[in-house]
Amino acid sequence: MFEKLLGKLRIPHLKSTASCEPVVMDAPSEVIFPTLQHRGKPAIPVVKATDTVKVGQLIAEADGKMSSPIYSSVSGKVTKIDLHLGADGRKYPSIRIESDGLMTVCEDIKPPVVEDLDTLIEAIHASGIIGLGGAGFPTAVKLEGVKNNKLETVIINGAECEPYLTCDARMMLDNPELIFEGVELLKKYLPDTPRFIFGIETNKPECIETVARVFADDESVSVMPLPTLYPQGAEKVLIYNTLGITVPENKLPIELGVMVMNVTTLALIAKYVKDGMPLTSRCVTLDGSAVKEPKNVIVPIGAKVRDVIEFAGGLKCEAAKIILGGPMTGVSIYSDEEPVIKTTGGIIALSKKDALANKSTACIHCGRCTEACPQLLDPTSFGRAAKLDNVDDKMQLLDESRINLCVECGSCSFVCPANRPILENIRTMKASLREYKAHKAGLK
Amino acid sequence: MEKLIVSSSPHIRTKVTTKVIMRDVLIALTPAAVASVVLFGLSALLVIAVCVASSVLFEFLFNLLVKKEQTVSDLSAAVTGLLLAFSLPANAEIYHCIVGSFFAIVIVKCLFGGIGCNFANPAVASRVLLLIAFSSSVGDKVATNFMDPELVGGATPLEAIKSGATDSLPSLIDMLVGNRMGALGETCAIALIVGGVYLILRRVIKWQIPVIYIGTVFVLSFIIKMDFNLALYEVLGGGVVIAAFFMITDYVTTPTNTLGKMVFALGAALITVLIRFFGSYPEGVSFAILIMNILSPYVERLCSRKPFGKVGKK
């Protein structure tokens, strides 16, 4: 359809859990809820130490729209609220709850009243559901955008382009009815009767088949098989590869009539509207070379990584590195005491052999990073900027080469034959450009 | 539990390292090396051995001397040595090989910062040095040897064309298999093409680069000579084929972006043909590459892409 698609990188699929139906994890003895699990402001705790809580009970409320409430995933007692060092290196208040092991469900749980777009958005906000593909953007805020823009297309993101992860694939295979209901729900309440396109990578033929079958009678819904090339699931890449639309840097997708929603997010919205149980658990793919039995696990949010691994059968050798999320964009954690949060799609435990990075050598100018970049950026120009002495020149070059458009997919670092920490450097330079601009704006 | 490794994403990396790429280039050059020994005998093997060994040794010694981390294991010095050997006549003097390796590795590569930092292709620059340095002092025979070298005195195909003696040209089949005068690694076009195709299949080089370079040389030669056969001789004679697959595809001294690489190939072809037909030398490949090496950073910047979604000009 289009001459060239964005995203060209061949990476290993490693989807060994594709056929593993998720198993539900038992109540862990302790759960930890960092108050920032989403993009935006941290939630505000509404419980205090020694309070007893039940499954689905609100423990931290949203701080405005650009935030998301947090619900307890177990029944038990709040032990303390303290500052917890998150994987991003910052500290946020975190609520620790000791589980009584009973998983008693909160009696307030009841389906929300959804009558129109406003009540739907309200319900989604209250459900604690955020972009579950990993970005963690509050879904309700995304939906607000349809009020001021004409919505033409909703792209349901089932690309799941990260290696190892199979949660979204399992959702499509195991709960197609939820996905169907989710689309029906959006159709009913979204204005402008948009069309729906499912973007699914071709390495998941069963998912493509299942979704196509479920929507066989619906002409407004289509499935678009995408090449299995990384990063098909990145929002702007997905929009371009399905619709041929370029999202300019100064616009949001919704301003072009497009909304992208993760397939699991969609399904869980449908589930919430049906049973009123807010987001308290999620599917996590447990895999990696140190894991004894790779599998998909439905994990209570807040469960510690160690408990999840233990429940799933443990490790076959010592883990030298543990990643929350996929190996391309996920965060490596410093301790297996870290909790699973809303956006954790995977726990990847790597053995020493796979965790140790090769030495970084000199850039040989091969251009593989430039070629791999889905945003068509030129990492070599960032390298040139890094060598400039004058800070204004440096920042100008970074800005002109649009380092801020980097989506941090990791393609450049992945392909680098010299194993240079390209993305790591980009992150640092992005941050300094941001600070530089803020400083300049402050001077004016 | 021991301490976990914490690092920035991505947490998986490609297995194609610099060493793997250089190894692929060495593998791709093997058919031509074998062919050169078959065509020119053991003296070719000696030249190859001396060039490769001295190149690797010079890099090793340089790193030792300036207390830099050893880089010989990345195999790039071996590639340079092999390419240098390929551009020498089979009867080259040993000290030519050693001087050539020294210039290529120490002067062109290491003094500029080692792998990735040289602005000119070491093997090509060194070939040009040998050509110029020894043409006046060593005499006429060696001069022609380095330019478009001859083994036993006969003219090379390009010299024959230049002097108008087209009757004495070898057959096109001989040109393909390398049964003709020329530098030891350049003559067997078939072996070079086999190696080049291997590099393309291994995604080390892009198919567009050799196609554009060879194609442009052919078309321009045809336009100038208006003779299909002579244009074929222009492509198969001299260093066009080896340059197309192994020299203008060098990463360090060519643009990083694909468009830039293609412009580079086009420019190199243009200069090659200009020198061949309008210059005083019968061969212009090495000069063309050197000139384009110098232009490479500018070509790269002119050919850079517009970032996806960037508003305004590139």
C-alpha cells in the first residue's frame, strides 16, 4: 500500500510463551503500590498505616485528570506508606499492604453507570486503566480528545513488537469477546462513527484470525497484518504503517482524526464496564534465559517480582539482570523486591551470559543506527553535536536534528556493531536540551 | 541474591559486531585471493602475506607504543592489508608492501585516531602513495606496475585502450576470469563479484552501491566511446569491480545514510571516468575514491533525511 513502511529492524521474537494460557497467581504476602504508575502526577494515598483494605478498594486517588487512581489488589492491612526508590531512579510515596491471603473483594464494587461519552470517560478514569502497552498514558485523557476533534479512525494496537511478551496476544486469543465488547462500547459512545483497524504483526497469525473472525460481520472493523519488524507498536509508526498518515511534531494523533489504543486496554475497559472491578491485576509474561518455566501469569498489581518468579516455578540459574517490560524498552531493576505495576507487561530474567554487555568500541560509521531509526532521525548527528565545545552550537544541532522526536525504542543501540550506548546518550542529551530550552525561556 | 545488573535499555543487542563484519569482508575477499595465487603464482601469496602481516603488526605496535587499547582483534587491519595487497602487482618488492602497510595503518588510520576516525580509505591512500612515490624514483617499469600493473611486460587492458591498441585486448572471458595484466587482486572479476554478492546477502553492503558505481562507469564509457565492447572493458579492467564492492563500500570513509552512499558511488564513478578518458593516467579509481572520501562528510550532510514529523525545512 505504501512505498515504505517505518520500522525496519529484525529482532529476535523469543515468544516462547505464545501458547501459554495465563495462570492466576495466589495472593502474595506483601504488595507495594508506588503512587506513580502512569504518565502524569502521582496519585494521592487515601489510606494510612493499620487501615484494613479489600480487593478493589481505592487506596490512592487521582491527582486531577492527568493522573490515575490506584486500587488494592489484595485484602489485608496497610503496613506503611514510605518513599520507595522506583526503577526510574526517583522516589515516590508507596503504599505497602500486608495480605491476609483471603482476597476478600470490596463490597462497593459495582458496574459503573455509562450512558454517554462523558460517563464513559468518567468510568475509565475511575477504573484506574491507563495505556497498558507500556506507555501508561491515562486512557481517559486520550478519550477527552475526541470532544474537540473529528475522530475518523481508531487503531487498536495489537502489534506487541517487543521480544518475549505475549500478554496482548493472549488477550486476543483468550478474550476475543471482551475485545468485541470494547469496540461495541466505543462505537456506541464515541462521536463521528469512526472505523476501527487492528494492527497486528504477522508473527501472530492466530490473533489475526481470531480478531478477523470476531468482527467478520462488521464492516467498520478491519484487521491490518503488519510486518514483524520492530517497532511496529510505536504509536507514530503504527499510524503511518496502517493509514499512511505522518503525525507532525506539533500535533497529537487525535488532531488528525486518529486514536491509538492498546488491545488489552480496550478489553479491560469493556471488562470494567461489565463488572465494575477496577484495575487490580494484569497479565505478565515471565520469560528469559534464567527462568525455569516461561509462562504468562495474572499477577496482582503490587506483587514483588521475586514472588511472581517463585509462584511460576522459580529460576533455573541465578538471574544477573531482571527487566520489567520487554528487553527493548523495559527497565532493568536493581532488586527483585520491586513490585509489578500497571504497565509491567513482562518480567524478563536473564542469566549472566545474556546480561553482560559486550565492550563498547569505536564507531565505524556504518550507518546502521540511522537506517534502523523509525523516526528517521540521524544518531550520528547527535554524536557530532556531542563533540561540539560551544553549548549553544551543540544544542542547536541537537534541536535541528530533532533529538526530542526520539521515541526511545532502542533500535539504534540494538543494531550498533560497536555496541555503543547510543540510546543512553540520547536520553542524556534529550534531558540537557530540555533543560537548556527551559533555561533560555526563563531568561526571556 | 547477588546484585543485579542495572543498565539502560535496550537489553538485547545484535550479534553482528564490528569483528563479525570485518570477518565477512575477509571471507568475501577470499575467492579473489585464491584466484590471484592461481593466476600469478606464489609471489602473489607472498605479497598478500607480507601486507596482511605487516598491517596487523603496525597497528599492534602503534597501539602498544601510544598505550591504546589493542584493536587488532577487530580484524580491520587485516582487511586493510589484504586490500592493499590486492592493489599491488604480484611482483611487487617486499619493501613496497611494508612501506604501503605502514602508510596505510600508521599514517592514514592510527594517527587520525584508529578505526572509525580516518578520513581516507587507508588501502586506497596507500596505493596512491606507492604509485606516486615510486613512479619517479624506481623507474618506468614499476610506475606502470603501480598504476595498472603488469606482470611480464605486456600492457594492461586500460593502457591498451588509452593508447588505441584495442587489437591487443584479451577476450572478454579472459577479462572476467582475470587472465590478463593487472594488480593481483583486481583481475579476476568473477571472484570479486562472488565475494561482493556474499557481502550483499550478509547485509554488510547495499546492492545499490556497486550497481550504481559499475553502472555509471559503464554508461559514461559507452557514451564517450560509443562502443559497447569497449565500455565492458572499461568496467572489467582496472579497479572498478574491486572498488565497487570493497572500497567505495567502506563504512568509515563514506556517508552513513543510504542516499549519501549512493551519491558517493555516483560521484566516484564520474571522477573515475573523467580521469580515465580526459586525464593523463589510464586508471582513475583510486584518485576518484580519495576525492570522494574528502567530500564524504559534505555528501552525508546534504543527503540527510528529514526527521519523521519534523515541521519546516530539513
